[in-house]
Amino acid sequence: MKTSLNELRLIEDYLLSHSEDGENCLFAAKMILQPQLGEQVYWQKKTYQVVEDYGRKQLKMEIEKIHDTLFNTVKHQTFRQRIMRMFNK
């Protein structure tokens, strides 16, 4: 099952809502008539979800690393105290 670049573009436009309502409706009808297209859309959507989840996980790890650096090192003790005073008021 080979997907052409045009099909990928149409799938992306459909999933990312870059198409107009009429085009989305037409594409939805194509998915009904061509089950393999619906399957391609399903897997492309799953791929987007995996990439998004991975990005969130990476961002969370980066934020935790920054938090650890700012709040648990002697070098940034003054900063930590200033922040804690803001929340103690």
C-alpha cells in the first residue's frame, strides 16, 4: 500500500483542518468509498498523536531539569528564596 505525496497532503489538510468544510466533506466521502484511505488517515492520526506525546514528554523532562537546577543547587539558592517568599505572602 503506497501513499502518494498528494494523498499525504490531502490527509494532512483533513486532519489539521486546513481544508474548507466542503473539501472536508468530500474527503470524508472518499474515505467511505475507499476503506484503504480511511486506514491511511487512521495511521497518520496515530502518528501525529505519538509525535505530540513524545514532544510533551521531552518538554516535561526539560522543565523538570530546569526546575531541579534552579531549586536544588547552591548556585541558585538566592533565586529559590526569592520565589519562595513570593508564595509565602
